[in-house]
Amino acid sequence: MLDGKLDALFKLSIIGSVLLASLSVGYYYVIYLPRRDAQLNFEQKMERARSEDARRAEQARTLAEHERARTEQQALEQRQSAEKAGIKLHYEKCLLSAAADYDVLWAAKCSAYREILLKEHDDCISNRFMTKTICDENHKVPDASASCKLPGAIASAVETSLDRARNRCLQESAAGLN
């Protein structure tokens, strides 16, 4: 009888051991592994989300830097364009002033030249050996216009002053562009 009880006890212990081993394996596959996999999946998803957030933040930062650089470039181009326009306007005003000075100088030279010719004409008439007709033919006095014809040396001097004024305008303009 003792043999039968031992045999039954042995069988029960084997069954208990198998049952305990089965429960351990079942617990491992049914409870532990799914939890561990779920935890790993969760951690992987969190890591992907963090990396995606970092990537998006980097893209936003890069985009903001590009936008700031583009805005600064546009502002620089606008300033340069405004400076060039100001220099061009100054150059054009300088040329207009030079032309106006030229016209005033030419008119003054015409007037002075006319005065010289009038004096020569008057001197001719006051000479007792010349008639008014001869004096009129030999000493023609031009009209008092600013577009009179000046002798070569006087005209050349006025033209030279205009050229100097234009060159000064050009130099000022070039200095402003540098």
C-alpha cells in the first residue's frame, strides 16, 4: 500500500511539476512576452515620435533661418537699389546743373563778346575815315542771344568747362558706387 501511495504521490508530483512547468511556460508566452512586446513597441513608437519631432523642429529652424537670410538679402538688395537710385539721381542733377552752368556761361560769353564787337563797331564809326556802311560790314555785331557763335578759343574754353563739370559728376557718381 505504501507502494501505491508513493506511486500516486510520485504521479501527482510529476503532474504538479508538469502543471507548474506548463503554467510557467504559459505565463511566459501568454502574459510576459505580450507585455514586454507591448512595452518595446511603445518605447519604439515614443523614440520614433521624438525623432520625428526633432526632425520637424530642425526643418522649422532651417526654414526659419532660410527665410531670415532671404529677408535680409532682400533688405540688402533694396538698400543697394535705393543707394544706386540716389547716386543716379545725384548724377543726373549734377549733369543738369553742369548743363545749366554751361548755358549761363555761354550766354555770358556771348554778351561779353557782343559788347567787345559793339565797342569795336563804335570805335570804327568814331574813326573819321570810315563810313557807317563800311563799319557795319567789317564789324558785324551779332544779336544778343545765348546761342550766338563764339570765336574758337572762347567756345573751346566754355566747352572745356562743361567737360570738366561732367567729369566731376562722373567721378562723384563713381565714388558713390564704391
